[in-house]
Amino acid sequence: MTDAVQTPSNGDFTKRVFSGVQPTGALTLGNYLGALKRFVDMQNEDYETIYCIVDLHAITVWQDPKTLRDQVREIAASYLASGLDPAKSIIFNQAAVEEHAQLAWVFNCVARMGWMQRMTQFKDKAGKNAQNASVGLFTYPALMAADILLYHATHVPVGDDQKQHLELTRDIATKFNHDFGQDFFPITEPVIGGPAARVMSLRDGSKKMSKSDPSDLSRINMADDADTIAQKIRKAKTDPEALPSEEAGLEGRAEARNLVAIYAALADESVEKVLTEVGGKQFSEFKPMLVERAVEKLSPISAEMRRLLDDKSEIDRVLEGGAERARAIAAPILKRTYEIVGLK
Ligand code: AQP
């Protein structure tokens, strides 16, 4: 890792990945396929990788102080059990590196009200009672931009739901660079795609699978045991038709598309390829195949999570070491930002 502050004038930005997950509950198969699995893939490619547990984001909605630290550890356990390796990736929690909040303040002053007001996630999460939502929930995307740009990250793997926030990060970087006449922040590329960029609820194919959905039957949790996974998939909403052999046949069949996409992502195959294998099958035949895939992938991960959470000292060591390495990159970038703005 380098702690030099790079700008395009002294060379291209290092290929660096930043991404994060909120410690707001047990992770779902959506989080795994849309985020964690890709975190691991990118760790093993040609990038420096930084993966954060974004606890400052979590408190934009109420979190019980007694359980928040354990929720952070649970996400850390999910990261490690999924294959993130602290020798290859920096793994830490956001609150441990104060520079995140400091850069977020600068970005709150760069971002415009109109930009924030367009964010659909705020509208979804605040619901009908927007006047009662926290100000933090409204300015969440400025903190997310700070998370990413504090490390001059060039690539961010996220699920499809985060695309708009990534665009706002690019807008903030562009405006900052323009306002202060320097190409200081990179224009970060989102890394979105694959069959599971948006895993949908098992109960409603028009809604994202989410860890905060009130119905546990709507999602598969990474820590669910084999019986629970089988039961949830058996109860998953479907339609009476057999599966098609081509993708066009999934048109207007949100639940069928979702189950096939999950299968494809678990099997590391494309939806087209899966349909050539399962086309013509009824759900009564396909669902047990999906159960088998899901259990095969998640069982070893949940067993390793249980092992890690049995003795939390290993997790705490990883988080402490990660925070130190993260700070070594973040501090000079924040310092230079303050200088550019005229704060030092
Ligand atoms: N259903 C999903 N399909 C694909 N990717 C998903 N992600 C979340 N749900 C899906 C991706 O997981 C990463 C971490 O998400 P997060 O915890 O920071 O927040 P989120 O997007 O708000 O996820 P949830 O599960 O819906 O959490 P709650 O219920 O707390 O709001 C992100 O990369 C996200 O895209």
C-alpha cells in the first residue's frame, strides 16, 4: 500500500477498489451475490482492495448501542467466511477511521440539495414519514462519496440499487475538481452486473431482497441452515408455467426470472446457459435443484462464520489492523483536501 497522495498529474490513479456493507442485520443472499462474492473476486484480481463495515451509515436509522458492535463483528465474520483475506484486503469499520466523517462534511458543502432530493433510496427508506427521517439518512450519499474518494478508489462493486449513489459520487468528484481547479479526485467506476446485480424478494419479485424486510420468508440469510433454506425456497412465490428455454420467455415473470438468476449466480453461469439446462422443467423440479446449489454455497460459509464468532478476538484483530492500514491511506488524502479547500 502506498500512502502517497496521487493525482493524474503524477500518474494514473492506482486501481483501487472500495466497497462496504451496513451492519444493520444478518446478511442476505442478495448481499452475498450482489456484493460479497464480487468483493472476493476483485480481491483476487489486479486491484488493491478495501472493504469497510459502514457503521456510520447504519446509525442513519436507529441502532441499539448494545448490539451495534456485535453487528459489526457479524459482518466482519461474513466477509472473512466468504473468502476475504486480511493479507490481501484491508478490512475495517468506518467509525474507526475519523477521516470518513471529516471528508463527508466537506462533501456536504459540495453536493447540492437538488442532487440529494433526487435520491430514490432516501424516498424508499424514509417512506411516508420523510419529515421524521434523520438528516443523516438524507445526506447519506455524501458520506458514501467520502468513503470512496477518501481512498481515491477507482472501482466500486455494488448491487444495482446503489447505482444512483455512485453517480452522485462521480458528480461530487467532478464538481470538487472543477470548483478548486484540480484533478484531485478520480471519477470512480461502478462495477455492477452479472445475473444477481439485483436479487429480488422470494415473496414479491418486484421488491429487492433486503435484510430489513419484515418478512424473514422474503430472504435467504447467509447464516440460514439447510432446512431453513429448503423451506424458504419451497415457499418462494412462482407462477404455474414451466421454465422457458430462452431468456425472452422470462418476460413478465419476475419471480421465475429471480429464481433462475439466483441459480445462475450461485453456479457462476449465465441465465441463458442455465435455461438451456432447465428449460421445460416445472418449479417442483427446479426448486430442489436451487436448494442444493444454495446449501452447497452457503453451508461452509455459515459454519466458518459460527467458528469466527465463537472467539471474537480474531475478528477484532483483523478490524484493528485494517483500520490502521486504512488510516495510512486516508490521512494524507484528507490533509491535502483541507489544503485545497483552504482549511489549512
Ligand atoms: N437484493 C440485492 N441484490 C443485489 N445486491 C444487493 N445489495 C443489497 N441488497 C441486494 C448490495 O449489498 C451491498 C451492501 O448493502 P447495504 O447493507 O450497505 O445496504 P442495502 O443496499 O440497503 O442492503 P439491504 O440488504 O437492503 O439493507 P437494509 O435492509 O439495511 O437497507 C450493496 O452493494 C448493495 O448494493
